[in-house]
Amino acid sequence: MSPDRGYPVLADLAWKNELYVLVAPGTADGADELPGIRVLGLGRQLLMPTTGHGTPCAHWISAPRSSPPLLARGAQVVAQLRKLRP
């Protein structure tokens, strides 16, 4: 998952020191079983900066693009995270 590919990745630098990878709803099955992963599903909100770079609190590592691919494939993100598990 390279930021060069245009998948939206947001860093919360001020509050939680977390990264958020945006994927299509319902495509990240099994992600919540991985340690250190928090899935924000239906009914959850994530405030995102509207500027291209972000704010001091939240910064786009890779800002969303208007042309595809807009979202990373959830299953692919989960598979890569499983490879990183100790």
C-alpha cells in the first residue's frame, strides 16, 4: 500500500498518533481481529481535513484523489497487515 498510488491515508498526529486507511465499507473482514487495529464501521465518524495537506492535528499522508482508485481494497490491507504480525 504505497501512498504514491493515491489511496487515502490520514495521520492523527495530535490526539492518538494513529493512521487511518480508508477502504470501502464491508471490505475489511477480519481486520478487527488483528492487534492494534481499530475498525470504524457503520455509525462511526472520522473527521477529516478538507484541505489538501491537513491541519496540525490531522495530516494527509496520501490525500484522496478525484480519479480512481479512491479507496484501498480492504481485503488487501488486511492481508498485508497479517504479514506484518510478529
